[in-house]
Amino acid sequence: MKLPKSYLHKLWRAVIEFEMLFTKDKVLVGLSGGKDSLFLLYALKEMQLHSPFPFQLAAATIDLGFGDPNANYLQNYCQRLEVPFFLKKTTISEVIKKTSFNNPCSKCAYFRRGALLTLCKSEGYNVLALAHHQDDAIETFLLSLLYSGQLKTFLPKTYLERSEVRVIRPLIYFTEDEVKGALKYAGVKAIKDPCPFSRSTQRTKVKALLKTLVKENPNVYTHLLSAMREGKKIELWPQTPDKEEMHRRYKTFLGNVDTFMGTL
Ligand code: SF4
């Protein structure tokens, strides 16, 4: 089913604003089987059909080892869209269970992205498309602030010099609700996430917190989104001085005290 104009507008706006795609790019989509990646693949396919320049499209599923990744279902979906499909089996779940049981997601995402980048390299794809949307970016912004004391989120586009791969996030102007609603156009259903951690992550806590805040103030997401943009007015504490600078400041302070005492 054809996507509504408003959706195509959001997709092309992201692609043009952040200079995500160029002629003859070979784009590999990370396809987990969740609603976001299923929709991203469909959206990119529709963009490819009407794009003013040619680019290639394929999809890859990383089997994390948590359970059945429904590879047949995903392969059939790709066949219907006439998109090549890759499946990469890994033992990421074993590593996660052993080393990061209490906070598995950041390491898991890191390893999964690593597996996708390796596939890009071995299969000759220069662009990796990930299905993060606007709400993901906002939640990551808050997660970084609350759990690691850093004011940052992922970027709509990043060039990874070591792998020579451009990572793009074309759904960056879609809210989660919009993606949910858009899946009907793709004519596909999201598959159940086999990961045992998927319901109790730091992200689910931040999502719940935002949900509560939105009840009181419906502009919470918009305000966080606006705070994420560079060029906004920032008033933060100055950087912590290093030892030498702190020593200098003590000396100046004590010098001032001596001068003051001398005047008494
Ligand atoms: S919820 Fe599971 S699959 Fe998703 S990032 Fe966390 S550990 Fe990995």
C-alpha cells in the first residue's frame, strides 16, 4: 500500500536535511522484525522506487541467540519487497548473560551494530540504515543524562571512518505512534521479541517516566527534542578545573586573603 504524502515528506526531509543518501549507495537495513525496522525497510523500498537517483537496498537480521528470530517470516517479507536478505547467527546473548546481566542493552546494541557493520563490509554495503525514530532519540537523550551524566544522544547520520560505513536513521522525524500506525501500509505484523530482557530495561523505565510526565505536560517530548538541537541557549556549569588550575586559584585566593589581612 502506498505511503501517505505526509510520511514520505518526513522521510525525504530527514534524508535531505542530514544528507543521508547519495547516488549509487548500497544500503543495508538492520531488520530485527520489530515494527520500526519492518516499517523502515518498507519506507526505504518505496523511496527507492521513486528516488531521483538510484541506490541499492538489502536487509540483514542478526540472530542474537535469545530465541527463534523468525528468519523465514523475515525472508518472505524481503522476497515480497524484492530485497536481498542476509541472516547472521551470533552468540551475543551468551556474552550478555555472562557479562552484563544487569544492564544488557548498551553492550547488546554495540555488538549487534558491530555484526551489522561486519556484514556491510563483507557484502559491499556502504550505508547501514537503522530504524531509530524520534522518540528513541529523546529517550536516549534522557537515558544518557540520568544513567551516565552525559548530555548526548545518537545522531541522525554518522560516518564511521574505521568501517567506512555511513550509519543513517531515516525515521528520525517519526514518533513511535506514527510508526505503529504506519505498519498497516507495509502489510506486515511485528514479531515477538524473544529477548528476556526486553520488558525491564532502563529504556522501559525512562519511557514510563516520560509517559507520566506527558500526562501533566503534553509538551515534554517537544521540549526535550528542542533541547537536543545544537545552537540552543545552553547554560551549564563551567568545566571542573584541573589540579594545576585549582592550585592557581587557591594561591590567588590566599594572596587576596593576605592582602586583605594586611589592610587591617
Ligand atoms: S532488549 Fe534485549 S535485544 Fe534489545 S538491546 Fe536489550 S538485551 Fe538486546
